[in-house]
Amino acid sequence: MSDPNVYVMLMSSLPSPEALFLAKRPPLSRLKLDRRLRVLAPGHARALGLTEMVLHWGDIPLATTDAEVVARARRAVREIDNETVRLLIRDRLEIRTCVAALRRRHRGEPAPASGADWGFGRWTRHIARNWTEARFRLDAVFPWLREADELLQEGETLSLQRLILQQAWKSANRRKGAHQYDFEAVVVYVLKWNIVDRWGRYHGEQAAERFDRLTEDGLGDYADLFGEGRT
């Protein structure tokens, strides 16, 4: 059992994340953040590590398939004994799955085959069944899909990444709820830190061009499922 006072002190010691797209960089370095996270209980440290492993994938080989990524996420979710954290992972990967579907369809690919592990979450079968429908008939669930579809068709790469990260930020806020000084609040903070860090890496014309080159030079389907790009 973790000491709740430790989490109160931890959260109180962390600088408040700046407004997402006004921040040029996170409010503290990853090294300093990791030092403060050393107070986490062992089980919580493992759960946070699994969460970041699934959602932040810089060390995953480019040859990794979508099916392997989905299997990895499912294993992590099974191992994490915290419903809020499981939902944070699900929400984030469902955003990526929707964007992956838009990208595949934009390239003229057919609907994923029945039983294929190409995405994560509750909507994979629904998307496949409604492949030719506008936004896969998910406008009511994901209102931002219309804008994402338009940005994709217009080739607005950086704006699309901004939209995806905005949705990730909003989903983290929704799951935070009443969690202010507990482990769930810590996870939300770290996820937001990563979003600000990711946006800082995208920001600017050179970052957008770099992302385009990576996508064109061979990320393929791997870039689809990880719809927030890779740096």
C-alpha cells in the first residue's frame, strides 16, 4: 500500500503544465521528472512504465507490425490493475486507430480484413463495417474526425498532428476527474508532459518536413497506428 502523502507531496512539487500549444518545451526536463517519480510505489512505477511503453514508442523497431503493437497494448492493459489508467490507454489508442483508418482509406486501401489486428479499442469492427461511410459513422463519438479527415486530404501534416495531440490532451483531462493528488493524477501529468514534449518536437516548418519525410520513406502502416508521428 502506497503512502498517499507521498503523492500529495509529489504532485505539489511538480510545476503546472503550461498551455499545451503555447509551451515551447515541458516545464521541467525528463531527467528532473524521472528523479521525482522515484517516490512511486513499485507497482505504480511498473504501471506507469507500461503505460509509457504502449503510448510512447521511440525505441520500438520500425519493422514492428500493427498486430504486434496491438498485442503489446493488450498485454499491458491486462497487467495494469487500475481502471483509470487502462481507460487512459484505451482512449489514446482509439484516437490513433481512427486516424490510422483515415490514412489507410485516404491511400485507397480496402477495409481491414475480418479478424485482423490493425487497431485497438471498441471501434475497429465498426470502422471496418462502415469503411466507405463519411468518418465511418463515428461523428457523434469523435466529432473531431471531420476536421482530421479534411486536414489529411489537404496535406496539412502539422495541423493534423496538432489536432491529434489536442484530443489526447482532452482525453487525459476527462479521465483525471477528481484525481488531484494520487497515482492517477501522476499518470495524467506524465502523459501531458509527453504531449508538450511531442508538440515541441513537431513545432515549426522543419519538424513538419521531417515528419513528412519519415512517413514517405518507409514508416508505412507503422506510422498509421502511431498517428502522432515519430521523432
